[in-house]
Amino acid sequence: MLTELCQELHNWFERDKYFGTFTIEGGNITAPELLDGQYFRIVGSVFNDGVHKYPATDLTAETFDGAIWSLGIPKAVLDLDADIDAWRTKYETADSVAMSPYNSESFGGYSYSKGSTATAANTETGWQKTFASRLNMWRKI
């Protein structure tokens, strides 16, 4: 989700960019100047483009010419990412009542109506609109 969030914000919180040929082995990449727990972005990879946390353990083995960006993502943005992820788990899964496009249904003697809460209304607009006020302060144009 963090890759999608940074893309939505047009803000990667980059600190440094390293260009060259990089090799990923054993699920991890040896990268210059990354600290344990620091986020980084891979650009130019066939299999691993996106935001990862160092040391990564789930990368697909490859050698690529591209870039590694060291990132300085603020804790508030990481908290926002967790909140969005929780919201999406609740409202965007196939099991979610919110996935139904109907506010009420009835058939075969059965009927139901959704409550008209702000949360139910927000499911129609997506996470970008639901979290717009918190996203805007980090957005780059």
C-alpha cells in the first residue's frame, strides 16, 4: 500500500538516489547507505519496483540497471498508510457489506437496508476521498 500512497501523493520523501547495476539475491538487495528499518524505492526493476523496508526479505532475484532511492517517510505518513490499509480491508474486500452497490434489497421474503452513516457513504468515494484531508498536507503537485 505504501507504494500506492506515495504515488497518490506524488511524494516519495526521497533523500538520496543511487544509480547503477543492482543485484537482488536471497530476497534482499545490497544497497548503499540504507539503515535497518529505512524505507527505499526500487526503480527500473522488472520484478521489484516499489517501496520496500530494509532489509527486505521478499524481493525476487534479478540483476537490473536502475535506481535505488533512500526514503525518509515521516511516521505520520506511515500511520496514515496503516489507517488506509485497515479501511481498505474493511470496505474493499469481497466479504464487505459495503461492496454491495445497493442501499437496500429484498427478495424471497428477505430484505435489508444499510444504515445511512458517513462511513457507508465514504465507501462509494474510495480511500483517496475518505482520507483527503490527511493526504493533502503531504501532497506534491
